[in-house]
Amino acid sequence: AVFSVGGTFVVLDTAMGFERVDYCIRNANPAVWIWPKGSKMKWTRFIFPSIRNIPKHVEVGPTRGEVDLLQPEDVIPVENGLVTFTTGSTGMPKLLLREHSFLSK
């Protein structure tokens, strides 16, 4: 659903540790924090200051109706669709971007 509305999905590996995960969230600069209803993910905003700084927080359930708050848009192929990070084994994690056009292949 995130890709179909032109959103960007950010993948984080919590095994990187607190400092690096917080660094990644700050550098990805997300506009919305989305987590599954009933999961413990909603509590992460109390652990990571960077999550508290995300403008909008949304808990979504398993029903499709709750995802309707994400209005479909024309997806721009050259905009980022997926953000991942290296592990940071040689320093701080590095941002890796993939455009929507890459994801639709």
C-alpha cells in the first residue's frame, strides 16, 4: 500500500543498536510513522527521539479500510520508494535509495 500511494518505505535493522537506528531515522526524514495495530512498535516512539520528531503517527489494523487514509496519488517513477541502510560495520550506516521505477520492474 505504501508504494501504491507514492510513499517511501524505510527498512531498519534494530540489531544495529540504538545510536545507529536513531541516526538512520533522522537521515531518512520520514513524514509518517506507521505500525501494525496491537504490535509493540508503537512504544518505539518513547525509545527513539527521532521517531517522536516524525510529524504524523498512524496505527493501522488488518482491515483494508484503515489504510484508506493513504490517498492514492500518481507515483513519480524517479522519487524514492525504498530506503535501506548498510549495517555501518565500518562506521555509521550509509543510506541506500531505490526509486519507484526500480521497484516496479
